[in-house]
Amino acid sequence: MRKLTILGATGSIGSSTLAVAAQNPQLFEVVALAAGTNSQKMLELCRVWKPKYAAMASQQAAKELSALLKQHEISTQVLAGEAGLCQVAALDEVDTVMAAIVGAAGLLPTMAGVKAGKRILLANKEALVMSGQMFIDACEQYGAELLPVDSEHNAIFQCLPADIQRAMGRCDLEEYGISKILLTGSGGPFRYTELSELTSVTPQMAIAHPNWSMGPKISVDSATMMNKGLEYIEARWLFNASREQLQVIIHPQSVIHSMVQYKDGSVLAQMGLPDMQTPIACAMSYPNRVDAGVAPLDFSNIGEFTFLPPDYSRYPCLKLAIDACYDGQAATTALNAANEIAVSAFLNNEIGFTDIAVINEQILNSADMTTPVDLESVIELDMRARVLTHNIIRKVA
Ligand code: NAD
Ligand code: MG
């Protein structure tokens, strides 16, 4: 029986995780749930799952949840603030932490799970993008087991030898005969839109992804392909890959979730319906397989597979992220912070869709790029980049 803490329980990944747990009640026990501010949604989850603990990011939401639980006579213990999120990630009675808070807010709670030596199911790519080698080193130092949940990285993971699977971020791909990791992406909702029309894209249009159903931030990131850029950086760390070993390919059907090319000419691909319950179930039950509650792939219905190289004039954010990856940790931490602020400004109708890339680039050109050496300096740089981004947005708006 795996004992779970789910960080980001009220979100898209959180609910898919609970769906896999519901499908396999004999294998998973939900010990703790954590989320941001939606106390009503958390109450609903507590009614169904009766977790021992529930943590809310804000004191206000924790207070609301306590009152609601009392009203419904549910004995779940409520924890509050970042300390509460970190506490549920490190509980002695938990062995597995689903890290699915969105954005930089997930870094410290996820690291709390790492430092407690848990099995970490990593959906929160921003945490790894922000901290890179520090995250990988901490996993080794504290004996945490890192398993990728992001569908592409989970696909790659499934196509790799077991030795590499058991030492994420620390293996030499070449030693195992691997020549390339092929990171696929759908190209998002605007892959065929006239470039001149991108300036008039609204938040509603951007979050309507053709193949995947996801939270608002990652949906906008998929439309700009910043998501693929963040995933490129994520892959660089998870698979210890060099520039020559990483390639992005557009595959509009989203059936192949990524591939690994070996030096003998073999290419291994993982396929499935675009449903996060598959990679989540794979990570939750590793090395076993469980029923994810996902329909089988029906090849007679797929038609054809197509592939094309990414066009950086359509996806400037992808180029920014790949460049930042090789500029170093300061650039990726600052870019991640700028992008979070810019995406939220776009979702609030304060800036246009194409402004996101313009603002991200300005931050990369203007932030003080002293390489962060520990988590404190990562967080400090993240904060500085946020302030700078807010200032630029005020000018644009
Ligand atoms: P979402 O917006 O649906 O959910 C986000 C969750 O984080 C919610 O539970 C929310 O309450 C919580 N949260 C937000 N701010 C918080 C804070 N300050 N403190 C604590 N909790 C906070 O997002 P999602 O789509 O589920 O994505 C979650 C993570 O998984 C992201 O990092 C995303 O990149 C990654 N991911 C998502 C998908 C997907 O299909 N949705 C796929 C791959 C990776
Ligand atoms: Mg992905």
C-alpha cells in the first residue's frame, strides 16, 4: 500500500491522481491533501477521501476549511501556510508525494518531500527548472526517488533502461547507447494560425488546448510553447542530457508522448491517449502497472502521424527557454519567474498574447544574472525577477 500526500490536490493533476487512486483503492491510501486557496473544493475532497491532514497555502483558506470541516463533522486536521505545505510533504506516515502545485510556489513543499527522502512524483516542472542541479543533488543526498509525471518525461522514462530510471539526473546517456531524446509537443492551439493574428489571441482562445485538458497556466504555456521550453530544461536535468542529446519535434496528434533514439538506429516511443492518468498511474505504481482508468488506444481511429520542426518565429518563448538552459541557472530561474507573472497578466487581460515573449526576453536581458548557489538565492532571484516583470508590465499596460 502506497501512502500519499498530494500537493496541488484541487488542480487538474491533483484530480487525475485521485482518480487513479480511486481506481485502485487496495494500492493507494491518501494521507494528506494540500492546495492553495480553494477551501470549498478541499472540503469536497475531504468528504470523499477523509485524509488525516489537509494543508492550505493561505491562513484565511485554512480558517475557512477548519470551519467547513467542523460543520460537516470531518476530523481531518488542518495545517496552514508554506510551513503546513512542507509539513504534509514530509510526514513520517507518507512514502510518496505527488508534487503538483503550479509554479514556483511548489519549490519549497516539493523540496521538503525530497529532504524527507520520499518518492517524489514530479509534475511541478517549475520547481526543477528553478533549481536544476540543486534539486538533483538533493534527491541523491537525501535518498529521494524522483519519478517524472510530465507526460513527455514519463514517456522518455519508460523508453530508458532500468539503471537510468533508478538514478534520475545522474546517468550518462551515452554509456547506455542513447544518442538522442526526442521531446514531442502538439504545437498548441495556434500552430496553424496566421502569425499576424497572434496579437489578437484572447485568454479564452489560449486556454482551449486541442488535445489536453489542463490548468490555465500550463495551457497558456502550451500555446506559447514556453511549456515545451520548460520541459526542455526539465529533460536536461532529469536525463542529464547535453544540447546534442535533446531535440524538440512537433507532433500534432499527441499520441506519441516522446521518444528515445539509440545509437543502433532504434527509436523507442511511448504512446497512449492524451490523458494524464496514464503517466500518473505509471509513476504512482512504478515499477508495477495498474489500471489507470484510461481507454485503450485504437489505432484504426488515429489516421496518420505527422511531425514537423518547431518554428521559432511562431514560438519565440521556446527559443528563449532553450537559450536560457545553456546560459545557466540564473537565466532559467529568472525566465520561469518572469513567465509566471506575464502569463498571469495575460490571463487578467493586462497584456496581449505576444507580449508574453517580449516581456520574458526583456527580463532575460535585464535581470542581474548572478548564479544562485542555494535555495535561498534561488528564491531571492525569483523574487527580484518578479518585481522587475511587474514594473515592465506596468509600462506595457
Ligand atoms: P492547476 O492550476 O489545475 O492546479 C494547481 C494546483 O496548485 C491547485 O491545487 C492549486 O490550489 C495549487 N496551488 C496554486 N498556488 C498554490 C500555492 N501558492 N500554494 C499551494 N498550492 C497552490 O494546475 P495543473 O494543470 O494541475 O498543473 C500543476 C503542475 O503540474 C504544474 O506545474 C504543471 O506544469 C504540471 N503539469 C500539468 C499537466 C496537466 O495536464 N495539467 C501536465 C504536465 C505537468
Ligand atoms: Mg508535458
